[in-house]
Amino acid sequence: MTTTVSLQGPLGIDIGGTFGQILQVVISLFFILFIFFGQKITMRMYLLEIDRGLKRLDILRGQAKDLSLKTIKDVGKPSVDPGPQLNVLMEQFLITPVDMDPTGIVGKFDHLLDVRDQKFKDDVRKIAPSADDAQVNNLENLVEASWALNTIYRIVRHFYLLGRKTSSFFIIIQLQSLLPLIMQEAEAYLGAAKAFAEGQPIGDGIGPLVASRLMKDHEKRKVQKDVVVAETTLEERHIIALKAEGPGGNVGKPGDAIKSLIEENPGRVTMVVMVDAAVKFEGENSGEISEGYGAAIGGIGTERFKIEETATNNRIPVYAVIVKESIQEAITPMKKEILEAGEKVIERIKRLVIERTKPGDTIIVAGIGNTIGIGQ
């Protein structure tokens, strides 16, 4: 037997039934509105989120630019306001060579990068006339970090305004999806700017740090552009260690240096070991070490091409020892875990040379990365 209870108000109205009907109408209206306007509502929410991110990016690029101006004035002692020239530097660009016919494109890239680097450095030296060579290198890196933040802001702003102007849901949703990664990178560039302003070693300097430890107490000499080498012994092997010239922010041209050293020692170099920082996967620990094969060097690819070509022509194996770190850790002040990995890398190199070479062999150990804050 079933008993039905009816809820009635003072005037005898069935409250339960009336409420259910109202609720059903509201849900139906909401469902209809969502069908016709759901995408626009979602896009409006995404636009608000991107707008907040864009304002944060504007703050970050402003902080980096202010830091650049302050450091230039403190270090370079300019006689005129460096602001206008800094604005010019932050808008510079590089037009890549035509790649319809790839023959010789590496040489073209290499030439363009040399021209760009020399022009950029000369411009920095003009607005910071009292800075020495190491300080000019640091200021160059600082301005490049500001340039990167300015470029990120301009690109995000472009797609934000384009998506809002055209009401393109696909542009907005892609930008919103990438925004967290973009913000992480932007925050890292601001941290890099602070490190360059203070001349602190960054995570990417682990390669030069290892080379510097091998070079300790040995005579150094300069080879090629902004690269120094020193000769030492390790487990009865002849070691030629190289790194970018420090302590200013510099990466040098290790490809040219390795090619030059192999030509100086015809038939004697039996192995090249490259030490560099590498981006870790999520879930991996910073400072972990891995071994691999091939030229461990980033950048646009010109230096790696030179190393690979020289090693192939001379039948020299190239091994890589990398230290894992995040993108943020690579360009911000070096963490303790990465610093402590330096000695472990040297132990890995010892094991490699014992297993893969004979006593008396000549081995090149190249410390790849930015050598800011790391002396010879």
C-alpha cells in the first residue's frame, strides 16, 4: 500500500508540484542557453584568464627592462640616457636564410649569428662604456632576457587581440591551453635576468663548471672565439678540457674549438666527451646524470653540425654526459643539487675513459653551456 503526501501552502497550492515545474523550466532554459551561448560564455572566461596573464607578462617585462636600465647605469656609467637605445635592442630580430636549397645553409646561419652577436655586443658596449669585457657579456645576456620577455609579451598580445577581434574560439582555446607553460617560461626569464645582473652562475653552467674543475691549476690558452682550453691527465689519459671564456656570460663557439683541437692533434684524438645540461621529464629529479651518444649542445644547430661533421670525418666517437634539470632551473641561479652533480659527472667521465680508451690516448672533454659566474 502506497501513501502519497501532498505539500500545500495556505491557499491550497501544491508547493511540491509547483517547485518541480519551476525547476524543470529553469533547467530547460539553462540547457537551451548553453546550446546557443555556451561557446561564447566559455570563450569569455578564457579571454578573462588570458587578459590576466597578459597583464602579468607586462609586469614581468617591465621589471626586466627596469633591471636592465638600472644595471647598465650602475655598471656602464653612460653619459646619456640608455633607455632609447635599449628600446631599439629589445625590438631587434633575425631573418633566417632561405632554405629552399639547403646546401650551405649552416654556413649562412653561422654567418648571420656572428653578425648578430657582434652587433648586439657592440650596441651594449656603446650604452655601457665603462663596463669591462666580462660585464659587457653579462649585460648582453641581461638585455637578451629582457628581449625574450618583450617578445613573449608581444606574441601573446597579438594572438589575444586577434582571437578577440575575430571571435575565433580555436585561437583563444589554444592560447589559454599554452598560457601556464608560457607563464612558467616568463617567470624563469625574469629569474635569469636577475642572475645575469648579479653575475651568478646558472643551471646551464654545469658543463663549464665541470670543465673548470678539470682545468684547475693548469695553464689555459684561448682557441677560436671565446673558448679556452687546458691540458691535463686523467687515469693515464691525455685530457684536453675546453669551455667558454668566463666569468662573463658567454657560450663561445665550441664547434669551432673542437674542430681546431682535432686538427692540432691529427690522428691522436680517440674520443670526445661533451657535458651539458638537459631538460628533464616531469617526475625526474634535478641533478640526475645520464650518459648518451652524440653532440650534446643546444642552440640553432650550427655548432652541433660542426662537431658531428668533424667527428664523422675523423671517425671519432662522441659521448654525452648530461645533468637533468628543468627549463626554469637551466636559466636561473644554479641549485645545490645541480652544483653537487659536478663531481659525479667527473666520476662518470673517468669511467668512460677507462672503459672506452687506452692509456696514452688523447680525449677532448667539452663543457657546454653559459659560463656566467664561472672563472677559468
